[in-house]
Amino acid sequence: MGFKQWFDGENDMLLENLHMNRAFEDHIKKEPSVQELKIEDTILMREVYDDSNKALKAFNWIYRVIAVLFCIGLALVLVYTVSNLPEVGNPDTPANSSVVSKRYIENGLEETGATNIVAGMILTYRAFDTFGETNVLFISTCCVMILLMIDEKILHKYKNIGEGKYEPKDDSILQVVAKILVPVIFIFGIYIVLNGQLSPGGGFSGGAILGAGMILYANAFGFQNTQRFFDEKVYKTAKITALCMYGLIGSYFYIMGANGIDNHIPLGTPGAILSGGIILPIDIAVGLEVACTMYAFYALFRRGGL
Amino acid sequence: MEMWTNIRIGLGLLVLIIGILFFLLEIIGIIKYKFLLNRMHAAGMGDTMGICLSLFGLMIINGLDFTTAKLFMVILFLWFASPTASHLISRLEAATDEELGRHVRIDIEKEELEK
Amino acid sequence: MMQVMDSILTVILIILALLTLVCMIKAVIGPRVGDRIVCVNMMGTMVMTIIAILAIKMKEGYLVDICIIYAMISFLAVVVLCKVYMGVYAARRERIRSKQRKEDVEASANESAESTMSVDGKQGDESKNGTMECSEKEAK
């Protein structure tokens, strides 16, 4: 009897009064606003799931059946495709047999100095494409700022409007945990950015981690405390500096290379942190850019200002 | 030396299997209970203990390496983050559930709950 | 011993994949919002365990970096979702409460106006009837 009650969740040996099925309704009287909410919800549900409309019921049933079949079919197709992939290192796969990839694989290490061939390829051989991607990040935040940004003085006056007034602020457990975890996240983000040329990582993923750390800080402590070290001026400076640094280093690299002059950027020993030529400074620039983008999207959509 | 390696691998596999058992109990708890606060309790405890024991077992299998240090860092991060997630979800439930009086016996004042 | 370890790890991977599927079904069914947040967190944790087991099995050390990233992202998702949903719910309740307060104030104002009119008495009624008869004649 005792074990079955414990297994059903009705009784606990350590706390004696954990009875689940008694109703204590006289403790809490129902407020009229709560009842109004429930009435609104039931009216909405009755309109959406109208029981007298036969066509709607048939459509709902068909939709659910087709959805489940589609998901199962997609899963089977993907499993079949993965089991038919060629083995890693097989010399006659399509990726290995074109001239371009042969050059990358055979001469990649000595020409770029990076043990991670993918990072070496996208940041040395095809650095111009990556510059275009970084530009796209810059332009997208400019567009979002045009559409959503409100001037800071007006935002101060209307601080208590909308849903921001009712959100819970200053949760003390979350603040203590954020104080411990946010430095860990920042250090890990910097580790991923600096290790672009040695192991999977690089500027884009490291920047996303740094942005996530900033978002956690802003959630735990509020926007006022975050603006002490990251407001609009810092954001603009960081973004424009990062993009211009990428542009300058990249153009020096191309102009020297196109005219046949030797650019005196040392390649270093592969496997050390200070190696890979232009990969390390470009990684830092891209990481800074992506972190600012992530935080700016979050702040602009939530609040209308940085 | 062969024997010590085998014993170490066997011990690591044992701890890993206990961790997976915690995950199974968590899934049973989620399906079985009727109220959300019970399910959240099962999920929070099963999550934390399950992954920490599983990663500890993998650390024992691997021996001393850089990968082991990274796994230890994951365990430390999850030790702090997973219970905080449970706290936030229970706070959400207490603020939005209208029929809280029927599920849980509350011994505090009504005004303090509705803040 | 290594073959035994490999086969046991494969069986554990299959079990974890099935548990993730059950979690997803519960996330679709679950009647409340908190159910879905809990199940998404759980799916992230189980995927983390799968990645760690794969990292040990294939002896590639860099896959553990992905585990830390998954932990951070799922924790951040729970924090932001709880905050936003609490704000939305409280705003809805406040809107309904203020609407009801306005209706209460109007109802009490109407009651006080009716009581003053009944004190005036028949004069008010007669003047009202007179004006209404005139307007009906004009309409005809």
C-alpha cells in the first residue's frame, strides 16, 4: 500500500502532507478577470474547432494523417540517403575527383598554414565570398535599425508601456547563476574564435556564442545595467571597425597576390595558435561582427533600442 | 596493464548505464503524471542526474586527456543551469495557472501569490 | 573488450534516439505551454548525451565543443521563453481588469444618475413625454 501510493505521487515518506487530490478552493477565490480570460479562450476554441462544420472536421483529420505520413516518409528517405554516402577517405568520390578540390586538399596545408582545411579555404582561397557574407550581416542590422529603432529620449519617457511593464524583473536565483555562468560563456566563445584554424570553430560560431552570453546577461540584469558597457556608441564603433579591418587586410592580400608581389605575412608552424597567415585577424573581425549582430537583433525586437 | 584497462572500461560502462536508467525513469514520469508541476519535477531531476552520471561514465572510459577536461566543464555548466530552468518553469506555472488551488495546497496569503 | 564496448554504446545510442522521439510526441500533445518548454529542454539534453557518446566512440575530441554550445542555447531558450510568456499573460489580465473597472465605474455612475432623476419626479417624465410626442409628429 505504501509503495503504490509513493509510486502514484500521492504520498512521500519525507514530507508527510503531500496529498494531491484534495481541493482547497476556499483558499483562493476566483477573480472575475480570470474567469473572463477563460471565457475568451473557450470562445476562441469553439470558433476554431467548430464541431458542426463537417468540412472543417474532415479537413483536420486528413491534415493530421498526411502530416504524420509525411514526417515518417521524410525520415525514411533521409536514413536511406545517409546509408548510401561514400566512405570517408575513398579516393573516387565526386568531391575528390575535380581539379580544384585536389589542389585544396594536396596543397592546402603548405599554402595556408592551417590544419583545418575548411577554415583555410573559406578565409584564404575564397576570402572574397566571406567578405560578402559579413557585409550581408552589416546591411541586415542597418535595415532592422531603420524599421524598428526608437530614439532613446522618447524610449525613456514611455518606459512603462506595453508588455515590458509586466515582465518579472530581478529574479535573484537567475542573477546569482548568471554571475557565475556568463564569464564562462565569454571565455568559451573567445576560445572558439581563436581556434579557427586548428579545429572546427572559427569566427561565425564563436561570435554566436558571444552574442548568446550578452543576451543572457541582458535577461538577468535588465537593459539599464547592460547599457553601462554596451550602448549604441560602442555598438557602432565595434561594427564599423570590424568590417573595415576585414576590408583592409583582405584588399592588401589580393592586391599583393594579383600583382605577384610577395606579401610578408608569416605563415607560422601549423598547429600553433599564431599561424595561418591572415586567418587569425579575420576570424577576430568576423567574431566581433556576428556577436554585435546577435545582440542587436535581440535588443531591437524586444525593446526598440540598443 | 590489460586487466586494469578492462576494469576501468567496465566501471565506466556501469556508470553510463545507470545514467541512461535515470533518463528512462524521467520519461516514465513525464507520461504518467496528471499535473504540470509533477512533470516538471521529474524532468528537472532526471535531466540533471542523468546527464551528469552519463558524462562521468564517459570520462572514466576515456582516461586522462584534454577531452576529459572538456567533459568535466560540460558537467559543471549543466550542474548550475538545469535546476535554474526548473525554477523558472515553476514560476511561470505559478503565475499563469488559474486553478492552482485545486492542484496544490498553498499555505501563503492570496496577495503574495498574485504578485 | 573494445568490441563489447562498441556494441553496448551502439545499443545505448538506439535507446536514446527512441526516448527523444517520445519527448517530441509529448511536446506536440502536451496541453499547457510549460509542457512544451520542458520537453524541448529535455530533447536538448538527450541530444547532448548522444553527441558525447559519439565523440568517445569515434575518438574525435572536438565534438565535445558542440555539447557546451547546446547546453548554453537550450538554457537561454528556457529563460527568454518563460519571461516573454509571463509578460504576455500579465498584460492580458491587466487589460481585462481595467476594462472591468471602467464598466464598474460606469455602472455606479448610471445608478447615481438614475437615483437623482427619480428624486426629480414627474416633471422630468412629463417633459420627456412631451418632447417625444413632438418628434413622433414631425417624423410622421
